[in-house]
Amino acid sequence: MRRTITTIAALVALAGVAYFAAVTWGVKHEALALYDATRQRPVEADVAVRRDVEMRAEAGLTTMPVVVISHGNTVRFNEYSFLSNFFAGRGYLAICIQHDLASDAPLVTRTGEPYAGREPVYTRGVANIRFVLDEVARRYPHANYRHLTLVGHSNGGDIAMYFAKRYPDRVADVVTLDNLRVPLEGAFRILTFRSKDPEFVPDVGVVPRVNGERITVVNTQFRHNDMSDRGPDSMKLSIEDTLGKFLDKDSELAPVNTDKINVPPPASDPLAEARRK
């Protein structure tokens, strides 16, 4: 009996590994080095798409939903592969955009100003998203650019919310990873993951105290700066699991009931710790 249980557990684990390997190997990434002549500004982007879904879209059998992923401050656009691969694996056209340049002024906080003085940064981010969407649409025309899913970490989450406020008719869902400045509100669905990091406290009014009909708040034990590829695998798997439930609109699991979500605390990650040192 014990041997049978061990064999079954091994088969289940092997199936899981095979699934994730198939999704990763079946996803194509295209790096784009774009240039916005109107603003005289280079913009890098990474486009991830599942190869079989792209073939079906090109054949006119499906239209790919689009997700735009915006990075946090000091984190690069290509450090969110766990998210782009996850969305591409579910049939999305996933676009990660680099919003800032080395020549840009540092991100600052100005007390008393709207969004702590960061509105120009959000405006620039919105321009980046619009520009990249137009460029990607020329390369991947068989996708739905009219109803977007916006995902962002920290400052990128604020850019996502700011875009959604300016263009609500183009937004289906917004997912933020610990954004701090732009209030989470709108006629679209919102999922937000919150850290317990004492160094990153959201401004008053950004996060609702209770879940609403369209807003789901998931409180985690993860650190603010770990919500990218730099973080532990336990964090990535937890976020992916909750995202899956959130995206399954027709599933009996949606909308997400955060009271029943077990979000484990961050596990020790020696490689991540070594990188920080």
C-alpha cells in the first residue's frame, strides 16, 4: 500500500512537471526594441505567446486576449517571466513593457501632490502602453486590443490603474502587485495582492478596507520587492493559483473568495538572498 501511494505521488508530481515544461517550451518570446518617433523615446518590450494558440489565431479560429504587464521601480520589464508565461500558457498575448530609461529622472515622492508627485510618470507609462499596443498590433493582428487585462507591480500597478481610469472602456481586468499610489476603483474587475512589507505602505484610500463586488484584496506575507522573478517559487505559485481562479469567470471558483485562499509565507530562497547581498 505504501509503495502504491508513493508511486501515485510520483506520477502526479511528474505530470505537474510535464505540464509546466510543456507550457514553458510551448511559449514563444519575442524581444522588441521599438522607437517612438513622436516622443523621440526608445521603448523595449517582450511579447509572449503560446505557439499553438498563435497558429489558431492566424487561421481565424480564435482571437487572443491581451495582457499588458508593467514592471516596478528598479525592476526590469523582463523580470516577470513567471507572469508572462502564465498568461501565455492560458492563451493570452502577453506584453511586458519597459517604462523607464537610465536617462530618466529618479522616481521621487512629493507629499501633498496628487499621487505623491508621480502623475508625470504615470502619464508617460500610459503613452508607452498605447505606443507599444499599436506596434504589437501590426505584428500580431489576431488579438483583442479593445478589452485589455492590465497587470502591474508597485509603480507598474499604479500605471495600470492610471491607464484604466483614463481608458475604462478598453479595460476588462486590472491586477496589481502591491501598488501604493493610485486608488483601486473602477467599473472593471480588480485583483490586488498586498505585501506586509513595512517599508512599502500604500497611501490612504488606495486599498479598500473590505472586498467589493468588483474588487478582491489578497493579503500575503510576501515582501514588496519579491513580487517578480526575484521572489521565491512559493510566491509565484501562490499568485498563479489565485490568478487562475480570478480569470476563470465562468468557473464556480470565481469570483475569488480570499477567506478560503491559503497564501503561504515566503520560503527561504538562497539564490535570491545571494543576489541581494
